[in-house]
Amino acid sequence: GGRTSLFEEEVKPDWKERELVLPPWPDAANLIPVDVSAAATTLFFVDGKSLSLADDGIVRYILVARAAGGAENVSYEGIRCETAERKLYAIGRGKGEWVLPRSDAWQRIVDNALNRQHAVLAKDYFCPPGSILPTRDEILQSLRAAAKLR
């Protein structure tokens, strides 16, 4: 059903994050470009196939960052709309190997030039303002629609 942020009971049951399951390595055919800022030299892509929405309220996705020189960084991340936080689950190494980061703490999403991609994903796609949060299909639709407008 729809998830609302306005009308939830005052007392929350203990929130529990679901167990980490690492996704398959992204396939170039599934990458959706995300426009982070006109000034950005790095291009960002979300792997549409990896995008998932679990009942713990976290949107998980693979992010591919392609630098101007062609170097690529692959990461598996999560954004929790309720708290406006993000987490790094795994970092891609070489072609197809996941490595767990030193810290997997939740961090507040800050809209600054350095980490703009998380703020854009959260505000524009995963957690738009309003009471009802989008479904996985709706998130993918809006990502694809925005990519077509570029």
C-alpha cells in the first residue's frame, strides 16, 4: 500500500533495517542518467535494475559515477526518506567485485556541491515533498522521464 509520512502512529515499533543483500553488478543497458547539476563534470547513473524499495523504507540502488576522464566509481547505497539519511553499503572494485566500506553509518544528506547527487535523488525522485512517497515503479518512471528531457 501507499506509505505516508504524515499520519503514522505516534509510537513507532523498533525500526529494523533489513539484512544486506548485494545486488548483481550493473549492466550498462540498465543505467539511467541523473542530472545532478549543469556544472558537474562527473556524470551520474542509477542502475534501474538494482533499485529496490524494501518494507524498511529504504530506497536502495547502485550509483555509477563517471568522471570526465572516463574513470568509473560504482557504489551500492541506500536513502532513508523518513530521516533524510544515506548509507553506503558497498563499493565496487575492478569489474564486478563488491567491497564493504569501513563505515556503514547513516549520514545526513547535505545538499552541497560535493555530494549533490544524494540530495537530488532524495528530493527529486525518492522522497519528494508530500505525504505519499512514490513506489519503485514511480521512481523509475520519473528517473527515466527526466533522463529523456536532457
